[in-house]
Amino acid sequence: MDLRPIGVFDSGLGGLTVVKEIKRLLPNESIVYLGDTARVPYGTRSKKTVTEFSLQNIRFLLKKKVKCIVIACNTSSALAYTRIKVETSVPTFDVIGPGVRAALSNGLVKRIGVIGTRATIGSHAYKKAIHKGSSKASILEVACPLFVPLIEEGELKGQLIEYTVDKYLKPFIQMKIDILILGCTHYPLIKSQLLKKLKKIRIVDSGKTAAKELSIYLEKNKIVSSKNKKPRDEFFVTDLTDRFIKVAEMFLEESLQGKIKKVDIN
Amino acid sequence: MDLRPIGVFDSGLGGLTVVKEIKRLLPNESIVYLGDTARVPYGTRSKKTVTEFSLQNIRFLLKKKVKCIVIACNTSSALAYTRIKVETSVPTFDVIGPGVRAALSNGLVKRIGVIGTRATIGSHAYKKAIHKGSSKASILEVACPLFVPLIEEGELKGQLIEYTVDKYLKPFIQMKIDILILGCTHYPLIKSQLLKKLKKIRIVDSGKTAAKELSIYLEKNKIVSSKNKKPRDEFFVTDLTDRFIKVAEMFLEESLQGKIKKVDIN
């Protein structure tokens, strides 16, 4: 048993889709969430900058005495995980490894599509990880830089998101993919739009699979929290506006009024 | 005569539309440009954060011994100009004042539309400035948060930008505005799309009018650069990727390969 909280960070608020899944699977765990809203998005920035920002997030969470850290951001996972692993004194979990393992889980050769930010796709982190697990898989990675701003603006249905989905998914339809990996923690919010276009395709939500691997790890290592302890979640952001609270509530699907604190991590 | 360069900063690269205009009006001036690409966009962030970032930009430009500073960012102008003016030892120019003066220049009572980022519009900086100049003007301000990501993605024509323009401009058509102020230095790139929708409307480009006021100020105060001196421009960013170079070239309309340097201003 380990009563310490689980640390989770993201460039912004998309990582709350991962928090929602952790809370569903591990209802007794306390969470400390950090969203770097003063510098979101990471998906357009360089490896050097994303690594620097990610390490600052890690240092903040370590001060909060977390028992482990989930990198609930695909861009950080893709660009900074190697550095984070070396420099972090508690176990760390990325979202890319679990997403890839879930995609390859039934052992068949597959045509796999991956969507993500420009930085995640540009790093080919998914392609490399998939090829390690299955040399025969065909992989197509497509950067979808407009999905994050559209989702953050609440454009979850209607013409704008439909046109954008059409634009980005066209090559996957031509390739006849079997599986699409959502390589960004914002994307679960437009899953129904993606499915409308890519009928009968299996969609792998990288954040959801990361939460699942985390729960298995905690159980196996007997470091889950006590069933008798009421969890106490803390939400921190590096910049706070009314808009951020609304967007956060959209991702987490619960009220956060008065529950989010602004911190300086710089 | 003053041979020192003109400092210009923006949250990112949109401010290069202002640089282009300064270089057209003042071809002998040297420019030091700073784009805070590690933390772009500012338009979604709080006043406190935008002010802090803006003052860091100012301090960087002052170290470069500039003779004056142009805030080529409407969000910074709207949220941080009062603080910047107090804390800066050289003359500073915002983009909002010049935009408003140009809109009101012919002295008639008008129906004025303003478009900008969420932060610029939320501050009502334009509304307040217009009301100071003309108490009778009717003003409608609309936040257009998707324009910046669309422009940065090069979506300058086609269905996506057309749908977004339709969505945001609808209230202006109903109100029958006479003038539309572009309250963001990115927007000149979609001017033709806006005109397609708002026929016969006068469009005021706030960045362009700021460049004009700057040139008048330099002439009047006899601090223009020598006509015999070849200008030497310097471009700095806080994060550098190949993509940023491409976007910068789109705004400035000249090649910047090898000319942009990454700096740490934090």
C-alpha cells in the first residue's frame, strides 16, 4: 500500500482525459495534475524546448511527493521520455508505449494509422515503437495540427470539425488501415467524428491504455492506495483563465470551479 | 539621425507583417525582431502571464540597444501596454491606438467591427479606445480564436478558412458595419477572404497603421537612420523549428533560411 498521490502532467488540459480514465480504474488514488497552460501547446515546438518544459513539470510533481508520474502528453512522451526516465526518482509512464502495445496486442500483421501533433509525428516515436514490436506492420503517421485548437474551442461537431477530419483522414482510407492510434490526449473528444469517417476501424486511445498499464503496475507492485482512504485530487496550472476552467471541465467531465490553482514552475 | 535599430516583438511570427510594412515605409532602418515562439500564442492566456512574457521581450530588445520598440502583437498591446510604457526607457508603440485613430480618421459616426484573439477582445481595449475618440460609434467586438491556428497552418484559402470566416463574420453582416479593424497581426494574410464576405467594407490593418505612425514619429523627431547606411536586420525567436522558418517566410515574404537565431530570454 502506498498512500502518496499519482502525479500526472500535460502541456495543457488534454491530459485530463487520462486522469478521467485513471480515476475510473483506480477510484481510491489521489491525483496531482499539472497542466502547463502558460506554454501550451507543445506540439508545435522543438525537442529541446519540450524537454526543458517537461523536466520543469516533473520537478514540480516530485515536490508534491508523488509515488509515480504519468506523462499524459504524447508530445512530451515522444520528445522527452528518454531524458525524463533518467532524471526522475519515481517510476514514470508515457502514453506511447501502452498505445503501441494495445495496437499490437492480438499479434496479427496490421496496417496501422497514427495521428498526433506535428512534433509527435515528426519524431516518428510511434513508428519506431511499432517496428520494435512488429517488423511487418505497415504504418502511416499523419500530423493533425488543427485538431487541438478545434477541440479546445469546443468544435466537437459540425462542419468545421467534419471538414478537418475529412482532410486529415483521407490517406488512411486509401491505405485501408485496420487500427488508428490516437496519438494525442485531446483526440478522444472527437472519437465519434473519426469513427463516422473510418467505419469498422479499431481505435486505440493511447491515454486510456496508459491508465490501464498504470493500474496493472500499481496492483502488481502492491502500491495501490487504501480502499478506506478518500482520494484528494489537486489540479494545478501555470496560467489560469475562466476559459481554461471551462475547457478543463469539458475534458474531465466534472465541475472544477474553485478547484484549480495557478502555480509558477519556472 | 539615429542609427540604432528599431525593436519589434510579437508572441510569435504574425508581427512580421508589421516588420514588412516598417521596411516598406522606412527602408533604411535596421530591425531587431523577437518572436516568443516558445510560448506562442498569447491570445488564450491571462493578463498577468501576457504582461510577464511581454516585459521579458522588452528587456531582451533593450539589451540590443534599440531606439524604440513596436509591440507588434495586439494581445500584448491590449493587456500589457500600460505596464510596458512605465517600465521602458525608450519610446514604445502599440498597435491598438494607431488602428483606432485610422478607423476614426474621417470623423463620421460609424458602425465599427473589431476582430481579435480571445484575450484582446475580452480586454475591450479596442472598445475603450474607440469610445474615447468617438462616443457615438457603435462597436461590435468578436473573438476569432481559430484564425491564428488556421493561418499558421497555411490555410489561407479553401473550405476550412471560408467556413471559419462565415462563422465569425455573421454578426458583422447583420450589424451592417462600415469598418472592420483587424485586431491581430496575423489577420492581414486572410484579408481577401474577409473582403469576399464583407463586400465594400473598409478594412483597417492595425499593424500597418502602427508602422505608419512610427514612420511619422521618427521623421518628426529627426531620429530616422541615415540614407547611406545599409540596414542590418536581426531575427530572434525563443524556439526554432523548420516549420517556424517556413511560417516566418510566409509572413515576411522574403527568405529567412539561416537568418533566424534562437535565444533564451527567460
